[in-house]
Amino acid sequence: MVLLNNGAFLDQLNKLYATNKTKGSVWITMKRYEDKSEVSEKAPATTKKGQVGTGANAGAGAVQTGPAPPEGEYKCLIRATDGSTKISTLVKAKDLVRFQLSFATCNKTNMDGLKKRDRKNRRRGKKKPTLA
């Protein structure tokens, strides 16, 4: 999987849509990304009982929970694939609105290859009005 910057990701996504325009699919996933190394350096994990977890048996029976990070610390991981080509990018919280606008524009321009909706079943269910 190739990790790209945000602009290069959108360019590659456009190319991915272009190669799969007539036949094929593109899957896009978005999820919150938490860098495990940054969280573990900031504060030790605590248990639900309030004990600081230091060893393998610390707080036996308690579930380990990480410290609650301040607002805006998380990133968004966005992946796109067509089955053979995989691309991804990390978007910081402060850049998310600008990226979402560009991402939405990219998706809207490439939605023209969708199939028409079959409406035959919808008409069949309606009753014809009768003359009184």
C-alpha cells in the first residue's frame, strides 16, 4: 500500500476512477487513525479501576484503557483500491475540511459511470386509479 500526501492521493484517485470507468469498481474506506507510538509516549495507560498499568499482571482482571487524547490529535486514514492498486493518505484534523471538499468534488465528477436505476418494480406495485 502506498502512503501519499493529500494532493497526490486525489490525483491518483482520479486516475484510479478513470481506469475503472467502463468496467470495474473502486472501494474507498475512511477510519480514524491513532498513532500508537505517540500515545504510549505521552502518558501511561490506566485501568478502569484507576491503577496505572506497568507490567503484564498490573491491574489483573481490569481492562486497559489509554489516556483520552486532546481534541484534534487524531488523523483520518483514507484508503482506495480497485483490487490490484492500493493507495492511502493520512489527513490531519486541521486539514480535514479542505480535503473533504476536494474529495467530494473528485467523487462527484466520477459518479457518471453509475448504472441507471431499474424502476419497473416500482410501477408494478401502484394501483391504477379507477373512474367513478
